[in-house]
Amino acid sequence: MCSDGLEELYIPGVTQPYLYVGAWRSLFGWHKEDVDLYSINYLHTGAPKFWYTIDLDCNEKFEQLASAYFSDLHKECPEFLRHKTTLIEPHILLRNGIRMRKLVQRQREFVISRAKAYHSGFNAGFNIAEAVNFALKGWIPIGKKASFCKCEPDSVRIDMQAFESRLRGESPPLLIQPLKKEEAA
């Protein structure tokens, strides 16, 4: 994993995991992870979590459909899908030729989201899950092309040139402007 040199940074969801408490029919809208990173989600206990994911080769078609359906949101922010508030029913996606997968995560199971993968889902009842983003070396070309939301001040962005320098053992400053742990509390 590509965590070398990031230890001193506090980036919620990237260097520190999130804890999620799900309730009956609580959901998460279509989105990709920050900087198109991979993610791993562990369901500690409780009811199942249902996931939908878009086949990677359908990303562009999905983005076009979402932008057409939500043109006002797209005009406000071209990266509006990163806001995690957009819902599109799976049957609409299938009807528009967008291939997707569905899976059910049960307690004590992991789900790994691929880098650059759109996904959404819902909870079938009370549950507790934990998730964190991560990078593998194969993610670096994806990270170099990734966009970020410019309308949210806390949108995660990584200076990829500085990141690669740190992986080579050099120590340039990372241009992330992370919060210190005490600022985030």
C-alpha cells in the first residue's frame, strides 16, 4: 500500500477510518471515493448492507446519464456525484445500458471498492461498519487523473508529484493541508 510518508497526516477516511452506524433504509448515494481511491468496508455487526457498483467501463456513460438527469447540480459542480446525495434507481441504469453488480454484505464480511468505481447502497436495518480508503501502486495513474469537488472546502486532494516523491524516499511537503487531530475533534 502507498502509505509511506502519510503517517503524520490526519485525513479522515484516508489516513483514519470512518465508523458508520446504519439504520433501516439508510442509504448512501452514487459516488466514487476521494481522489478515486480504493476503499475497504467491514461490517462489524448488525443487518446486511446492500451494495450496487457500476462496471468500470460504464463510468463515462453513467456520468453522462447522471449529468443529464441532474443538469442543475452538474452546472453548480461538475463533481456533484462526489457529494454522495445522488440517487438513480438500478433499473434506470440497466435500461440505459449501464452494467452494474449487486452484492449483499453481512456481518464480519469485507467489501472492497475498486479505484475509480461508482457505488451506492442501503442498509437493511441497524448495523455498524468501518471504512477507510487506500492506495496501491497501480492506483497512481488513476490518482493523477482524478478530479475533486471544488465547491466543498474539505474535499480531499493530493499533490501527486509530491506523493510520488515521498514514495521514492524524498521528503517534499505534501500539498494536502490536512487537519490536525485536535482540530478535527
